[in-house]
Amino acid sequence: MSAIDETHDPARTSWIDSANGHPDFPIQNLPLGIFSPPAHHARPGVAIGDMILDLSGVGALLPPAVGHLLTGTTLNRLLGLPAADRVAMRRRLSELLSDPAHRSTLEPLLHRAEECILHLPAAIGDYTDFYVGIHHATNVGKQFRPDNPLLPNYKYVPIGYHGRASSVRPSGVAVMRPNGQRKAPDEDVPSFGPSRRLDYELELGIWVGQGNELGHPIPIGEAHRHIAGYCLLNDWSARDIQAWEYQPLGPFLAKNFHTTISPWIVTAEALVPFRLPQPSRPEGDPPPLPYLFDASDQRRGAFALELEVCIATARMRSEGDAPVPLSRGSATNMYWTMAQILTHHASNGCNLQPGDLIGTGTISAAEAGGLGSLLEISQGGKMPVSLPNGETRAFLADGDEVTLRASARAADYVPIGFGACSAVILPAP
């Protein structure tokens, strides 16, 4: 696991003024992505303050192992490098962007982020979504099984399902309300039409770095070497379609129509100062099976991340009202660590590949103010949310814009963020 070094120094500043004090992208972050400058094709970049540095023009200044990989339109080959190579690149970028002696060389390669288009950072071969938010699982389970909300396997096995990689989109791409079969409790037969219970899910995403060969599992003690970075992830969910179709094989059309991610990969190295011990399991819960237990992971497998969801309805935006927070909570509300998720995924010999995306599942707090979906907040639609302008929401309406944000905070370190994970709901076709 990477160590804290000079790139995390809270006293380090950048000659790019907007980076100093930036809520998401100070010099201590340096997330990676793919962007298009005005009138140019897509290329790798790094976010720094309000700017994006074009990495395709910096290759000669970076370590040889990474410099030749910065000319394409995806980061898959870069993600597949050993962590030591990414660390070397990060240290060199931090040096270049903090030392004014490099300003004249790099300034022509900077672009204002607001003028650029952000793309998916990698070609996603596979996307898997897990279910590790125990409070979310409990809250949803209570709506169907009040006396036994968690199924017996939940505390033994990280539950997941395979999503649809082709429908993952970066922040800013609108979501079209899906059509599908839905059957309300008071209806005798199902009907086909637009989802009436469209919802969001607050999640984190894991970007797989180095993969593994088919048939060769990833030991829990080595899992961190296979994680290149993280993002925010919104697993849009059509609850009415989901309720009708999910038995016996689980989620399908209710979730595969669109997944939104924040476009910047916040590297595992950037998050080193924000690692925490994994919270202890409640008294009486079983310990992880041996293949999922690693003492180091238990000491440093969680993250000090503050998560937030905001909504801005079409009316709010037209009247100039600020987005309204729907929930705030901590990423420590995960029952399983990132390493346990990845190790379990590969435990049967499944081969993961650089650029694969893994979702954590909805992260909800135990408190009402930190619930990660409208399904929970509105108690299945029974208790609609009242917004300051008089509107109410049990589920999402056309025109609503949902934004996820995350901030990593720890004493004696500069906070870093993930950028926005946002999308507007469009009517069904």
C-alpha cells in the first residue's frame, strides 16, 4: 500500500492559483481523466484547480514507464501499470505543478475545465455493482421483510450483480426515464410504460488497475495493488420495474439503462492520508471468512469520505434556487472494504482487467439524514420529501437534476474531492 510522501504535504501549493484552496482539485489530488479541449480530440489530462493539464504534451517530462502511454483516448494501459509507476508519475506531476520554474513550459498545455468536454476515463470492459451498504440493505429489506430484513448470506458474502458496461456515462449526460414492465400492488396484471418510481443510488466506484489471469484469484493481502482509483457512481434504479422483475435472478432492466459516474479517477495514492480502520462489526456478527480477512486491510481499509446528494428540480433551476441537500453521510457505512469487494469478485478465478468498474452499492448512514436513495428517504413512497419551494418528491420527476459529491478530510491534510456526479432526468421516449 502506498505511503504518505511529499505530494500530500499540506504546505505544498501550485503556481496555478485556482488550485490553492480548491474544494476538489488542489495539488494534493491530481486526479486522472480523459478530456477534449475546445476543437480538439480526446486525450489524457489531470485536473488541477479550475484547469486541466494536457498530459499528451507532458510525456517527455514524466517517467518513461508512463510517458509513452499518454497519447490515447483511454487510460486503460496506464491503469494497468504497477502502482509504483503511478506513484512516480504523481510525484513528478506534483513537482512540475508546484515549482514555478516549470510554468512557462506547462502553461500552454493548460485548459479551462469549464470549456472542455469530459469523457469516460477508460474503456469499461465489465461493470459489477455490489450491495455493501448495510444500512441501505437493512432499510430496503424492512420494506419487504420487516421481521428479517437481511437475508442469511449478507454478513458472510459480499453480494453483487453484473451491470451493463455499455450504458455507463460520465457526469453531465442526461438520463432518459426508462420504459418497462411495472405492476403496482393494487394492479392485477403488469403494464408496460415509463417508470413511475425512478430513483438514484449514492455509491462509490472502484477502478480496477492491474488485472489477474483467468483462474487465478486475488489474495486479500494483495487486493490493494489491483485498485487504481475511485470515483462517484449513481446506479439509477427504476423501483417499480425492479420490484416486478428481480425474482428470481436479481436486477436487470431496472438498472441497466444508465449509470452515471464522476469522470475523474481519484487515485488510490491520493487517498492514502484519508484511510481509516474498518469499523468493527456489531456484537454477534460473524467474522469474515479467512479468504476475506487481512489485518492490514482492517486497520486501513476504510476511507474518511463525506458523501452528499443534492437535488435541483426544473422549477428550482428556472427560478435560480440553489440545489437542496437530500442526504449527507460517511463512506464508513460500508460493511465490506474495497479490498474485500475486489477479492471476492476474483475469488472464483474471475479475471478482472484494467479499466473494469466496480460499484460499492448504495451507501446509507444509520441516521435519517444520511440515506442514500429516495426509496429509503420516502419510505417506499409513503413519506414524500418536502422541498423549500413547496414541491414534494417521493421519487424523481422529469427535469430533476441529481448531483453526488464526495470530500476526503483528515486532520493535518488538505481536503480533496471527486468533482460532481450529476445528471438531469429526461422524459421517456
